[in-house]
Amino acid sequence: MSSLAPAPAATMRQAAILIVDDAPAQLGAMRSMMLQQGYQTFVANSGERALSIAQRAQPDLILLDIVLPGMDGMEVCRRLKAHPSTCNIPVIFMSARTETDDIVAAFDIGAADYIPKPLRLAEVCARVRAQLQFRRTSMSQQQQAERLRLIVDSMDEGLMVIEPSGRIQYTNPACDRYLGYAPGELAGAALDALLAPSVAQECLDLFGQDVQGGAAPKARGAREVLIRQRDGNLRAMDFTLTPMHAEQPLFVALLHDITHHKQSENALQRAAMVDPLTKIANRRHFDNFLDKEWQRALRTSQPLSLIVLDVDHFKGYNDSLGHAAGDACLQQVAMALQSHALRATDLAARYGGEEFVLLFGETGFEAACALAETIRAHIESLNIPNPRSTTSPWVTASLGVATIVPTQIDDTKDFFVQADRAMYAVKETGRNGVRAVKTGATFDALAVALDA
């Protein structure tokens, strides 16, 4: 037997070997050799003893004789591979049986290697080192894979792995949770079942270009999309698409839930468009709405009507009853106006101070005049006392109306000025009334005063 140099302590010291053999001389020689190599060593002379030690000590490798009293090595190996705690321990058979059938049978039940007897110790050491190195590499890869799985499973962002065909291959727990699916339920589903058709087609076109073009695909930055949940509801999410550089072309989609962000954003947008005192639209909202309805009226050649309204003698109301009462008065007037602007093409807004505006899409001159008179009468019927008014014992309003079928040579500024002038004309002739004017290139100048 040749002398063997010890294995490097830094790499081998922690390895543990279980030697199973019923021949005392062989067992002793093998144990001495493994100790010389720096391995921690356990020994067993029967199959039953080997199973007990393997489950308790969890060795890094088992050297196993086939011929044993009672339970033979083949059965020991089967039981090791069948038990969760020992199934990954590599087994090297040592046997005088060198028939091909015996060797094949050993590998079929899970052996990592097969060394024929009589043993050549240098060869045994080399094979042990190779298996331990392979085990370390395998365990390192398993640990890395497990670590990666834990990272993916604990992510707050949803993750999908998508095939170039648009088929979803994998989703992480966050993705399942966001979309309301059970674990694994989305595997095999089509991406276009979750995304709007235009977005899904955009992704499929990208997949096709990357696969056919041969060039390294590039990541696509986050974009806001609506993703359909299992219950059919749409959820706002940021969607980032990144290629995986692997043998099989795959894409990773990251989903970041922005529901709360969108709710906050929408709430801020709504707050920015609402007058804080009266809770109806503010001037900014009205100006945007007027621009939108103006463009629509240009396209459809439909009439657009505007009412500018000012509460009569409001300064005297505030001076006599106080600003708290003035605020309450404006709130009641605003609610009255809101009740007359019920269609999607209508809007009532506080334009500033005691001035209000109403816009009515697809509303002609006669209908606008009738609406204005109804609104004037409604405000007076609120019976809000106004002690300083020289017009009426109640709060009243003066209304100017302008109607236009806009053309490309008209503009919103002149439209508003015409309604505002009509309102001031009412102020100059006694208040609590309506004056209406047709304006724009399609109308001849025409003004109508409606007496209260």
C-alpha cells in the first residue's frame, strides 16, 4: 500500500465520511486512510447500523460495501435514497462484484460511483475527493438557487417569466397575490388575457423582433398599464419588461402596484379641480372643461352655451351678516347651480368670489335662455334673506348668457366676454334678471333681455 499525502486541511477538514464494510481489516484500513486525509470518519459493519448513523450524523459521503450481513448494500442504498434526510448524500459502492449487471444496478438505484475490489487506495482517495468537490459545487448551486427563490418569493414586486409566444411560464407569490390567483394558476396563461390588447400586442411584437433579429434584446422601461385581475377588475401597475439571456429566449416582467399612488394622485387631481368652499368645480376645472367642449363643438358643429352669474349685493350681505353667513349663502347657491348641470356635457363652477359660471354642451339659444331663467328663479326661491339688497328681500342673481356654434375663427375668450358683458348689462338695469346673446361668426349680433 503506497503512502498517501493528507488532503489540504482548509478544504477537507470539515468533510465527514461514513464507511460501511463487514470485514474488520478492510474497515480499519479504510478508516485509517480517511483519517490520514483529514476527514471526519464514521464506521458501520451492517446495513442497519449504517442507516442509523447516516440519519443521525448526516455524512458528506458514504463508502458502501454491497455484501453485508442481513441487509445488503443495495437495499441500504435504496433506503438512503428514499429518505428525505439522506437522499442527497452521495454513495460510492465498493465491491468485488464486477459484472456489468451489478454495476448498472448500483447506478440505477442512485450510486454516485462504483469502485471494484481489491481497492487501490490512491484511486479511492481520488474518487472521494471528486465526489466531495462535486457535492460542494452542487450544494453551493442549490443554496444559490434556494437563496434566489427566497428573494423572488419575498419580493414586494410581482414577477412573471414569459415565453416569446406570450405564454406565462412562472409567477411569484406577489404577482399571484396582486392579481388574485392561486399559486401556479397563471402558468400557461396568455399574457394578452391580462393586459389591454394594444399593450399585449406591443409586447408580442417586441418578443418577435428580439427572437428573429438575433440582436441582444434590450430592457423596456417601466410604463403604467392596467392589468386585469382574476375577478375582472383592472389594477394600475408599473410594468417593466427585461430579456433573460439564456438558451431559451425568455422575458421577465416586473409588476409594481401603484394603486395607492394612483388613488392619491387622483385625489390630488380632484382636489385641485374643486372649489374648497362650495365643493363644485373651480376656475381651473372650468377653463379645462371649456377648452374640451369647445373642441368637441368645433368637430360636431353643435351649439355651446355659457352662463355667467353674479350674486346681487353680496358685499352688503357679508357686511351685514358676516363672512360665515356669506360662505353659507355661496354654498347654497352652488348647490342650486349644480342641480341644473347634470349631464356629462354640463358643468357648474365657482369662478371667483360671488361669481359662478355654467357651461352647457349641445345646448341652443332658446334652451339656454330657458335654463338661465329657471336658475335665476331657483336662486330667488331659496329665500335667503338679504337685508342690504335694494332689489329684493332675498338673495338674487344676475345672469348673462352667450350661445355659439364655434368656428375656426372664433375663440373662447371672446365667447366668455360676451356672456360677461350680458351679465353686467343686467346689473346696470336693475339686477335679478337674464340677458342672452348669440355670438360668433355664424350668428348676427342678437341680444335678448328676459325680465324677471
